[in-house]
Amino acid sequence: MGSKTFKTLDEQVDLLIKKGLVIDDVDYAKEVLLRENYFFLSGYRHLFLKEDGSRRFIHGTNFREIYGLFNFDRQLRNILFKNILIVENNLKSILSYVMSKNHGFKEQNYLNAENFVKDASKTRQINDLLRKMKRQINVNGKQHAATSHYIANYGYIPLWIVVKVLSFGIVSELYQILQKQDQEEIADIYGVSVHNLANYFPILANYRNLCAHEDLCFNNKTHKTIDKTKYHDLLNIPYNEDGDYVCGVNDLFAIIIIMKQILKEEDFVLMMHEISYELDILDGKLEAIEITKVLEAMGFPVNYKEIVRLN
């Protein structure tokens, strides 16, 4: 495989034109490529390519359409990110409350391996996670006003303050090593099974990082899959030839199904209205392809809006 070579903005534009892309304002295209990066922008071209393997664009595809999809994905990330932050904050608050009530709220309590699940197979995981927690407390605690305040005035940091300096990934992993009764108490608050909740949090933590780093979002596939829910059936999502649902399993719609279950209803409704609004804006910018092609890449069924009113 040959190595990649640097290309000037003019060369990047010429290459896109040679592949059949319509660029009606070269200066505008060059400015976008300079600000957004040809490599990242090119990640959005796939829906606009012919299916004959030629790597050429569908006839009539305009640069502005690809940039429209790029900007849609940016808005989508912003919408998801702020709502995942709500989930993160909720989990930190609920988990710290349950742990503090059941086991105590000082370091000797929440950093004590005896207060977590009694399972020999998870001993290493518990010890590794406690080390990660101590590391994040040492690194982030000094930069956080609240933790510094408690150390200076009380000589310890209570758990409900500590969770503020822990990553979502750490807290989601923390849920997995809680004692069964603690897990169940938290799961009951959400109205979701322990098994599903333990699966959902790491998925959301990964999506949080994806959104924070402006990675491709709309067509991202998760490493983990979610189990069947009543929403798959209520939306009449069909099965594929392997007997799995064609969407809502490891795609963006799986995230929507997760959020439906653990976000407050008013937050979920607002999130879906914002996503629908951005899809309508994108629809108005597309000419070479239909919006249904974008929805398919997202894993959204055509009746995705119905999930808002489902109970």
C-alpha cells in the first residue's frame, strides 16, 4: 500500500472534482477544508458514493450536501453529549447516595474493597478500579474547588464530592462491582434491570467520549449490543436473516432506546425534538440522496418519532 502524501487545498478540491463532486464555490470549499480537515470531512462522503465500487460520487452530489451532513453530525453530537452528561450526573448522584447510605461516605468506606461485591472472580477488577479511583482523585482532586475545600476544612472528601472528579467510565464500572443489593436499589430507581443498566452505562460512557472528541457519530456502531426491549416490538422493528433486529441493537438508535429508559421523560422528549429538527434541516439540504439513507445509517426506523409517546 502506497504512503499518503500531503495535498494543498487546490489539490484537495481538484481531487474531489475529479471524483464527480460538484463544487460551485471553490473558495468556500477551500475554507471549509482548511477549517474542518479534508480527512474528517471525507468520512461523510460514503453515503454519496456510487455503489459500483468506483469511489465516485452519485451524479449531482454537491459539496454543500456533504458539508451539510458534517454539520448535522456536529449538532447531533452536541445534543447527545449534553443529555449523556445529564445521565452521568444522575448516576453519580444516585450511586453516591446509595453507597453513602449503605456503607459510609469517607475514603475508608468507598475505597474499601470489602464494601463491594463478594466474588473472587472480580477481586482483581475491584482492586484495579480502586487504584484508578485513587489516581483520579489525586490528579483531579487538586484542581477541583470542592475537593480542595473538603480536604482543607475536614481532612477528607465525601463520596458525593468525589464522584465529581471521577470519569463516567470509572463510575459506570463502579456500578458493576457494587454489592447486589446496592445494584438493585439503583436499578429500581431507574426502573431498569441490573443486567441492562450494567450494560448501558459503559456504552454511554464510550459515546460520551466519542462526542467530546468530535468523532463520527451518526453512523457509529457500538462494540456492545443491547438486549431486546419492548420498544423494539412496539416500533415493529423487523429481524434480519440471522434473527437479530435490523436496528436498535448496536447503532445510534440503540442509544436512543437506552436514553428512553433512563432519562427523565421531559429531557427525552426535548432531545428527540432537537434531533428531529436537525434531521429536517438536513433533509432540506440533500438532493443527491434521500434523508431515509441517513436514517438507515443511523439505525433509525422510519417511524422513529413514535418512541416519544411510547410507555
